[in-house]
Amino acid sequence: MKLDGNKKFVLLGLILLIVAGIIVVVLKGFNLPVMYQKHEAINFKVGNNIDMEKLNNICKEVFGDKEYNLKELELFGDSATISAQNFTDEEKNSLVEKINAEFGSNFTVPKEEEKVEATTETPAADTSATETPAAETPATTEETKKTEINVYKVPNYRLRDMARIYVKQSIIVAIVIAVYIFVRFHSIKPIEKIVKLVASLVITILVILSVIAILRLPITPVLINLLAVYALAFTVYYIGTLEKALANDEEN
């Protein structure tokens, strides 16, 4: 396929953009949200419904411009987790103080050596700690309530782990589509059409990822899902153009 002057300039620009994106990824990697980076998380259970808006306002007061992630946990909405790259002692103490004042709890900040090293996603607060056997005294119950706030160290979540769940399904879908195009459009150079489809998808997705890397936009599972939807939509559109080409070929 020959390219005219304008198409050559466009292709050159796309190649330069992809190269720039690759350089950024090699030097800095993709920009992942804090919950997918190596970070710390604070889990706590207040024993009643948490007002997430009030809790978010507390986080804004404590952390200021610092990036954090706030998420409600468990079915009954009585637990939450706050994630950030790290928490200073001042931030932890201020956070606990404000939470206690707002929700009537009696949390304390665990000592540094009591932090838990997490190996997967941030674990939910241990709700079993709130169950008080009949033989326990009120003092034991109060002590349990104080220890319901936990600080966890969470390892980074690798991007390839995020994309791995799509690999097997993508390969199966790609094989099915390639076989369909080869059989359905055998009279109009199917191999050339398959190569053109693959090249178009690869170049477009690389350009999108390059822009994301250069602009330091966060990459999340939602983005990967959107890329998968785009690939599927483009494939359907492309097969539609092949159907028209086949119909014209049969008429002639």
C-alpha cells in the first residue's frame, strides 16, 4: 500500500509519538493510582454506618493536597480504608483524633512495629475482633475497640498482573476473528485484510498508551476495559467494510 505525502507525515508523527511514549515508560513507567502503587492503608470499623462525605472531608483536612484513596468496605458500610503512599505520625494521629471526634469511636494509632505487611489487596478490618465472649469483661471490650484501626503496608500491583486476565480471552477472540475473516473473505485477499486489521489496532492502542504515559494520566482497569471495547468496536466496523467490499466484488 502506497502512502501519499500527507499520510507519510501522519505516520511519521505517530511513530515519533510512540517512541516518545516508550522512552517515558522505560524511564518513569506508567502513572498508576496510589492504590496500585506500593503504599500504606488504614482500615477501621466504627460499628455503624459511615458517612463517607464527612470522612472524605476529614481526609482533606488531614492530608491537604496529598493524593489518597478512600473506599467503603463490607456489606453493612461500617468499615472503610484510606490509602496513601505513606502516612506520617502526625497525619495518623490527626486522622484518628478527628475520626474519634466525628464518629464517637475510641481508636488509637498502632505502634510502628505493629504494622501488618500485606501481600495482596488491602485486607478488610477484622470484624471478629468486635465479638465479645460472655466471659470477657467490659475492659476487654474497650481494649478490642481501641485496636480496630490497622495500618497495612501494601506492595505495588504490577501492570502485567492487571492485564493478564485479558490475555487468554484476547487470544481466543483474535483466533476466531482471524479464521472468520479468512473463510468469509477468501476471495478478497484475507491475509492482507487480517494484517491490516492487526496493524491498525496495534498502532492505535500504542498511540493511546503513549499519550497516557507522556501526559502522566493514571492507568486503571477501567482504561484497559475501554481499550478492549475500542478494539472490539473497531473490529466490528472493519468487518462491516469488508462485507461492503465483498458485495462490490461479487457484483463486478
